[in-house]
Amino acid sequence: MGIGPDGVISAVGGLAEVRASFASGLAVREIDLEGGFVSPGLVNAHVHLGLALPGAAGDLIRSGEDSDLLLVMADSARRTLHAGVTTTRLVGESRGLDFSLRRAIRAGLVDGPNIITAGQALCCTGGHGWDSDAVEGDGADDFRRLTRLQIRGGADLIKVCISGGIAGEHEEIHTPQLFDDEMAAVIAVAHDWGRKVTAHVGPSATLLRAIELGLDCVEHGYELTREVTDLMAERGVWYVPTITVSRCDEFFDAMGAPHWMKERALSAGPRHWESLQHAIASGVRIAMGTDMPPAAAYDGTTATVREMEFMEEAGMTAREVLVSATSAAAELIGDQRLGRVSVGARGDLIAMREDPTQSVSALRTLDWVMQGGRVVRAASEASS
């Protein structure tokens, strides 16, 4: 294929055809991937670049300084890109620093993926995420204002927490956290401004109310029934399962998670897995997302690749999983220039030594990353 100076794919085809597509006299660089398999760059649709983990990075975040947190986010962004994730959909960051990082990446000052962001997540007082990446509100008027504030800051979508989750000490996964008028207020304002709304949600009963109010997407969905996934498919509601977060005991041990958090996460695993299988059987539109840091080491690979392997194990074909992490995720985001190899698409590409359409485990051999026509990781370099 050919990629122009603007980083956009200008030709797809054989070598002679691609060479002919470039203007005479234009300096052209040819890259031989030596038989590697090329795919669009991956899109991870559930990311928190400012996630506080144990160690030096976590200590910086807990310092409370914006500059420290921004440096941690920039490092996570670089690692994410080198792991083959060329676009991220951020679903909750602190202090508006995601907007700063996005500007720096777009200006070419920092290496990182293309960022689509929700800004801060919205929650009720004491609700899920109140002590990390969410902003608290109560009542419909409050939630209207909070939604507008995220849009004013530059949010591409809105994230709202409507039930409890794994990481909240004083809640349960099934705890409902917003009233219908509060959910309706968020959805109405976001849709008026052309933004989709995604919800952190566990139980089907809470999700059912949100779907009826016009929700666009579900994050996690720990306890979905077949009735609800059938309705999701009927209404065109997307699903980002983040299946790794309820089966990553190795990761919880490495980050020193409290016992109650690990126990809650792992105990949610069987129902979470069943929820994903319901969604697959119902034909729900699925986008890949990890919740774990995309480049985090997990089971001998990255969290992103392990998430995709789990999705294949749950019943999706390798090709369906690849679509969920490329063109389908691009559709969820609303940018058809992403996640595909075609003329007019962004030159975001990855290469690996094995064929990922046969098994997504082939992504374990990923060793080359291009973003916007620029090689950011060569085959001879290790991801770090």
C-alpha cells in the first residue's frame, strides 16, 4: 500500500500499482516487512491512562500534582502506542489532563495513540469513581450541567456510572446509583450536542432502564441476561465487555489490590463471562476494551491481546475479534478513517509474524507499529 506525506493511505494494491500512484520525482521510502501480516492499528475502547498502580508511577499520581499525573499519562500513552494500540477511547480521566495530552499528541510533541475521550466520568455523590476519575452530582439539573461541562472541555462522548462496580469499597456491583431523571438528563443533553453516552453498569435491571432512555453503549455489563442482550441488539446498543478485569488475578496481585477488590472482581467472573456469551449469541455490536492499561503485562502478553484472546475463547471468531478492535470500534467512535486499510484511511498499521485471522494469539508476535505513516516501532525493537 502507499501512504502519502499527510499520513493517509493513498493506494492499496500490488507494488507496481502503488509505485505508480505516487507523483514522479516524489521521494518514496519502501518498507519490506519480510512476509509479515499487516492489520489496521488496534483501537482500545476502554482506557484510563491515569490509572494509579503500585510503584513509582502510582506514587507520582498520589502526589496530587497535575504535572506528575500528566507525566504518568504520557508514559502510559507511549507504551500503549508501542503495543500496537494506535487509538484509545478514554472513559474517565482526572483534572482535564486528557485534553492536555491529546493536544500534545496531535501537535507531535508526545508519542501516543489518537485520543477519543469522555473527560471525567459522571457519578452520584459517593458513586462509582468518585475518588478517582469521576465528578459527582445529584439531581437532573446537576447532571445536565456536568454533561455540558465535559462537552465544554472537549469531550467526544459522555461516560456515566449508573451502578456500582469492582473498585468501589462502599458499593456492590448491583447497587443502582442514578435515578431515571438523572440518566435521562445526561442522555438528552449529550444527544442534543451530538455525543454518544456510555454507561458503567453491572446488572441487567439498571441497564434495562437506561436502554429505554436511549443509552448508546455499555461498559462491563457484569450481569447481563439474554433478554437484555437481545434488546441491546434490537436497539443498536454497543457493548465493551472488558472481560479481563474479572479474571486477572495475576494483575491484581501485582498491583497490590486490596483483598475485597480482588475477591469481588474474581467472583464476578462467571457471570461476566456469561454476559459476553449472551451478547455474542444476541448479535450485539461489540468493541474491544480492556480497562486494564492496554500495554500492561498479562499472561505473557499485553492486556489488549489477552482481552482479544478471551473474546475468541468466549465464542467470537478471530476475524470478529479483529473487527471489534478495528473497524467496529471506529464505528463506535464515529471516525471511519480509523480501523481499516483503504484509500483515505489513516496510515495506522501494525504487523506481526503470524496470521491473526486464524487466531488472535498471532498478535503475540506483533513487532511493528506505524502511526499516521510514521514508523514508531520497528521489528528490531522490543516494546517498552
